[in-house]
Amino acid sequence: MIKRSLAAACFVSLLTVELGYPIAFAAETTPVAQTIGCDIAIAGGGLSGTATAYEGLLAGKQVCMTEITDWVGGQITSQGVSALDERPTQRSKKYFSRGYLEFRQKVQDYYGKLNVGSCWVSEVCFLPNDAHKLLYGMLKGAEKKGKGKLYWFPNTVVKELIVGKRGNGQQINAVVAIQHRPQPGAAPLNTEPLSQTIEDAYSYQDSPKFQKQKIIFIPTYKTPQQQATKPADWYVVDATETGELVGLADVPYRLGLDPRSADEPSAATTTGDPYCTQGFTYTFAMTTTEKPQLQIQPVSYQQYAPYYSYELKRLADFGLVYSYRRIFSTGAGKPMRFGGINYTAPAPGDISMQNWTWGNDYRPGSATDNLILDRSQLQIGGQLKPGGWMGGLRTDTLRKGEEHAQGFYYWLVAGTTDSRANPDPKAPDHWVKTPNPNHRYVSGLDTPMGTAHGLSKYPYIREGRRIIGRPSYGHKDGFVVAEVDMSRNNLLDPNKMPELSPAEYRRLQAVLSGANALNVLTGDKPTPRNRATMYADTVGIGHYAIDFHPCMQNSPPEAPNNSERLGARKGEGQAYPFQIPLRSMIPQKIDNMLIAGKSIATSHVAAAAYRIHSFEWSAGAAAGTTIAYALEKGITPAQMVENLPNRSPSLLELRKRLEANNNPTSFPNTSIFNNNWQEWK
């Protein structure tokens, strides 16, 4: 490890000597506090980033990982979604990546049970603050077992990527980051919600709240000769929740809705819409009390109240919603049943985490309020200029999402209106919302969310920037996993799907008919698909339903009588077990960068299934293993897939390594020779 404190001007010349090529930084004079050498530099400490680090450490690599919050785990910790989304068949077969299985076992060992909350959405529910401790312990264990080295940088954001030419392509030569700590006498971290601190976190300068450190990550190598002979000295992984490095590096990507096509036949638009991404959610915890509590209406409550709802009559029961993602249970609740669902009633001391579509989901969908800024907005705002990156999010929308979530708590305990209930008592879709005052909003630095304000440290992000992979066989415009590759819906049903042009409809018929495509194009009847696409370059797996939380039709999303974007749920439904192709993790333009997590190359519809916990871990395990293999063999990931569909010995060897390490790359009994996957539920 290189660790020095230097002026920026001296640092440039130092890197020129140490790396063997010049590096140009923005004209920024903040002194460099640390310079760290890494084999793998990971931006984002969520589940994919943690899994990448876990496998890299077991492979003996030097791993550097940054995270904007102070917890590893993302979805299950800093975002508060500590109830694992799993499919019944995959769960019953225990067919997950080894690190994911280890975490499940850690939960079992820690609590003596997997479902400490007796929640009904999952068989694995737990407290977010405990999950951070368990995951971080796993990383330290992997560090020791694999003899790697972990450099963990919490409260740290990536500010700049230093990119230069290497061979026939481009590579990231250095990553510039900013770490923040509280000023002496200032409030502790996690006192204020993210919207109040995020812009400060991306500034080099100290502030009344924070002291800053400028940190540089560079490749580590033993000799200049060794460095000179490798196609890549290190790899940088974007495992952020929104695809931050994807936006910062300015590689090709998409946001929001894709245009309707034979690959994405259910799309709600013919042109695409980058502003209609899935909603984001600030989760929070609430606890049941013996006696009614004084409930204080938030100042902004009336603005957001027209949105809140139980959503459907079969869900319009407080106890049902409360126990849905209950993360701690005393076990004292009485057995209950509502809408065909069994649960135990809330009891004093129980803790519930809330993540509800018509509750604390915030679902903007216009160019004036979208959360994740698209390329044109980043350009106009100066974020693509050297040193201009500020995280790529709209701060005001973060703030509104926070207010919206706190308002939902008040609605649950004190509200008497419901935006989707028919007011006519005789109507079949009529129900009544009643107060539930025996509850308390949970806040404090030592509580499950770990924040003084009670909201999750970071919002749960369902969809961010999604790369467009490199052109490859069958994907001349860039590789993307699409709806047709994994949906179980009947995409040929004209009564359920939007209309395609005759040419696109024939192409859809051919794609769905697979090996029979040529005959279909010449007049044969199409054969319905009954499996997902199989990929020669699969490096991981996932399985979940295509599940949407669509943007709203009008702005602001909380406007009275608002509705979801028309047609946005057309593609919703079950999916076949799917694979994670290596091509979906390789961006265009940059050769030593991999994408893990939700920013891989998927369409909007496919991303609605490729976003859950076990997928994120599998993608991260694939990234960590692929990088370790690439560094050892002196080959880039792009070289492993450039000649597909021809046989690739390096790709076969990589897959064997993944499988030998109990990181599955395909599901049992789901080959091209078995076309009936109906048993996978």
C-alpha cells in the first residue's frame, strides 16, 4: 500500500513515475491524504459490492471499497430492506451463491432462527443494524481465509475517474474519492437525512459539518515490468445503487422506459422515457406499544396525504401491512387471517419495517422531478466536467421522498382517508382506514436504521442507470438482457400486449420460437417459449417475478387523484429462472471496469426482476471471481467473450472456477435439452 500526504501538483508527478504513464487531474488543489494501491477498487458497499469484495478477498486480492454510508450491505442494511426476496423453488433447493448462503446461516446462528420478525413476505427477516455486523464479519473472515487485504472506506464517495488510453482502448488509471467525518463538536453522522448532507459529501472543501479527506486509489503491482506486461493492472467495479460510475465515466447507458420493440414488446412507450424509472423508498421502523402514543402530524403531511393507501381491499388491514415486513417479533401476537393470508397480530415490542408501494414509495416520472439525472441533465448541470460530479441525483427529490416516508408513518397510525378506496359504502372496492395509535416511530443512532431521524441511511433504489453492453453476436447495437429473454408471460397475446408493427411482431415470433425461428419467418406457426435464454457466458443466476413500482402519470407524484403511468405494468408477471451473462457486466469504452448489481445491461422490464437480494450477491460474486481470474491469467473480461458464439477456453475455465467455489452459473435441470421449466415457481 502507498500511503502519503502530498500536494496535488507533487502527486501528479509521483503517479507518473509509479504507474509509468502520465495522469492528468482536474485543477483542484486539495491535498491528498492517502494513496491506496488496489487490485480491485469497488464503488458501493451494497450487496453486490460486498459480494465482489468477499470473492476478491478469498482469492487473495487487495480490495478497496468505498460506500457513501457507514454500513456494508445496501438493500439489507443502509436501505433497510431486511427481508430477503426469494422464490420458493430456489429457496427450497438452497440454490444460491456461497456467500449468500453463509449470510443466511449467520442470521440463523445469531438469532436462533431465520425469521426473527415472523414476517410473511419472506422466510428471512432480521434487523438492519445486525446485518451490517454480520456482513462485515464475513468480509474480515474472507480476508483472513484468503490472505487478501480489505481497505474499507465508509462515508466515502467517488468524485473523479482518471481515464487514459491503454492499447486499443481506454482504462481507468486512478479513482479520486472524498471521505467525510464530523467536525469536532458537530452532530454525529446519520443525524440528518441524506438530502441535507449529500451535496456537502461531494465537495472537496471542509464545511461546518464535515472534515474531508481526498483519497486516491491506484493499481498495485510488484514491479514496473509486471505492470507493463498485463492488459490491465487492476479493475474498477461500479456496485453503486444508481450506476454512479456509469454516469461519471459517460459510457453508454439507458434510464427508465425502453422503446417498444420485439425484444421489449410490453413497453409503455414507442420512444422510451428516461425519467420514468421505478419508484424509490425511504424505509423506516415502527414499534408496537402497550398504550396509545401522541402522534405529531408532520408539517408537510397534507401535501402527501392524497397519495397514501392500502392499495387493495384484500390488503386493507393494518396488522397485515405491519407484519408484512416485521423485522422483530416478541412472539406474543395472536394468530390472524385477512385476505387469505395468515399472520400474527402486532404485539408490544414488535418492530416493523415499512416498504409499501402506495405508502412510502416515492414515484416521480418527469424531467422536472426525476431522481436519477440522465446524461443531458448531467451535462447541463456541469457534472460531467472535470471535478464537477455531485452524485448524479436530484437533491430536492430526495428531500421530498424523505418527507413522503415520514408522512406515511403518520397516515398508518392516525390517518382516516385512503386514496384508492371507493367512498361509496355500497361499492365492492370500498373499505375504511382507521387509526392505530398504539405505535411509535423508531429513531436514534442505536436503533435498527441507525439514524437520528429514523429513516434509512439511503433510499432503496429499484432501478438506476443500466449499461448498454458491447456489440456482440446477435446484439449489433450493444448487448442487453431483455423482456423476451426471461418473461413467462404470453408475449404473443394481442389482447394483453401493446401493438407492434407487422415486422416487429414477426421478429418477436421468431425470437420466441428459438431454434424454430427460420421456419416461423417463412410461415410456420410460432412456438411459445417455455424457458429463459441460455447464455454461453453465464457467470451467475437469479430468479424473481417481474415486479414494478412504476412512476406516476403526473407531477408531483403525490398530487391528488394521480395514477400510475399508463401501460407501465403491462410486462408484470412471473419470470423463468435467469442467468447473468458476463457481457451484461462489461461496459463499452473502458476495458478495466465491470458493473455489478442493478446497473448491468438489462432492459427496463428485465431489470424489474434482476434487482433482488440474491441476484445482487450472485452478480458481485461473478465480478470478484472474474477479476481475480483476469488478473491471474493476463486477460480482460471483454477478451473472454469477444468471439462468442465460438468456444472460449478462458470462459469455460472461469465458469468452472465459479462452480467449484459454489457460485452457480445455471439452475439445476434448466438446459437447452430441457425446455420445460414450469416446475420453477
